[in-house]
Amino acid sequence: MPVRFAVPGDSRGALNIYAQYIRTPITFECTLPTEQEFAARIAAISRYYPYLVCEEGGEIIGYAYAHRHMEREAYQWNAELSVYLDAAHTSRGLGKKLYGALIAMLKLQGIRTVYGCVTVPNKKSEALHKTLGFQILGTYHNTGYKNGKWHDVMWFEKAIAQYEPCPRPIVSIADVAPEQLQKILSSIA
């Protein structure tokens, strides 16, 4: 299954996957974005962080991306990860591969800690984070209201690099050597 960097033109395929979750508490977004809105999101995130899609038979079957965890400058060494898979392609190790590729790329950017936010219960996503060595930070109780019910979210974290004094600022994914990125993508295909 080829994995590559997403482009705004992938918005329709990725949006078809996201639409499978819009009526669930897996996402707290309540209205499905338009294709143009989704394309703009891909473009905005991709300027600085990795945004990946996985294909099978020319169709997007999953996508994953990283984005800034919090906005203040001192938080720049952190990133939050998200992964969405077509319902017919879950429980095949794809989420683990996509997360692994994101983490490897984020290390090259200088990220030190990655986070995941999971609406609970969600056994598959909880297991993904635990399998990859994430630690549970805690639970935000009754933090989102959707589908007539209050939902909890659990936060996970994982250190992916050393915390040395005087760290260099992180770099954009565009500033990482293309051959290093291609090596990561090739290793998970």
C-alpha cells in the first residue's frame, strides 16, 4: 500500500473517509467540511507538518497528519497526531504504519513530544497509542457534547527525542532532506 504526502487534490478521497466519522464522537466536528475547506486544511498543515495518505488500488484508504499542539512559542517542540482510516481497512496495522512514519518525520523536524487525543471509549485508537508506547496523560471529562451525549477524551503522550538544553527551533517538513523523507515512506510501503 503506497504511502505518500497528501496534496490539496486528495481532499475528496480523504473527505470520504472523514465523512464516515462525522456522525460519531470520534471527531468533535459536527458538520462535514466542504471539499474546498478540506483542501485548504491539507495545504495549511502541509506547509509545516507531514500530512500523509495511504492508497490501495488508486483509492485513498487512510490518512494521517501532525499539527502544532499548542500555539505559544515555547510549545514548538510538540505535535499532535491524527489518523483516520476507511472503515473497511481498520485493524490491519495501517494506523500503526502511518503514525510510525509521522513520528520518524517529526524527529527529523526536531519535535520532542507527540500527543494523541482520543474520545473514549475507542478501543482501537486506545490500543494503537498503547502499542506504540504512548503513555496516558489523563482524561478530560464531559469535554464535548455530540449526538445528545457528553463525551470524555483521553490524552496520550510519547517522547520521541532527547530534551537537551538550548534546543534548536524546529524546522518545516519542507526543509527536511527529501531523500530522508522518501526513505521513511519507502520503509512502510
